[in-house]
Amino acid sequence: MRLKYKKSTSPSRIGRLKKKVRIRRKMNGTAEKPRLSVYKSINHIYAQLIDDDAGKTLASASTMKMDTKGKKGIEVASLLGKEIASVAGQKKIENVVFDRNGFIYHGKIKAVAEAARENGLKF
């Protein structure tokens, strides 16, 4: 994976992208143990189970498809963790490799991971 960005990209984003490249160099998802990739935008959080060998997304979930009225932040992230764990359970996936995508492991990213663990995913 090679890092490409525009001149107008902020330094904080460049730092996250560099971390992402370092992390992805060391991990790989397979059909038996896919990569659970979590991405956090300003408004939503997305989670995907990816088989890197075949280059396919096995399952996905996001807060865009969920009913999150009256909930914010970490509550929504934990709901997403439950959702991706249930989708993985339907596809008979138990073991995953967690990819935090260059984000710091705290707050919403940590809430997604802990909720996924509590609901049956092992990593």
C-alpha cells in the first residue's frame, strides 16, 4: 500500500494515513480470519469484514443504515459493534483481525471493538 495525498491535505490527516500504511503492512485478512476495518468520519462510523486475499468485502455495517435517534457518540459506536458482530455471526465468522485504520484506539473505535468482542467476535 502506497501513501498518496494532495498538497492541501492537513498534517493530522497525513499522520493518520502514515499510521494506516504501517499497520496495514503488518496485517492481512483471509477468508478464515477476515480484517475488521473501522472508519470514522465526521458524521458516521463504518465497519467492514474484508478478505484481502480475494479482495472482497464479506460483510459491512454502518451508522447510516441504523436507527440512532436520541443516541450519540460512544452509544452509537457500541450499537455498530453489535451490528457487525451479528452480521458476522450470520456469515459464520468468529475470528477477525482488528484494523483501527490509523485512528487512536479510544472513544468510538474502542467502543466498536469492545461491543464486537462482547457479541461473539474474537480478536
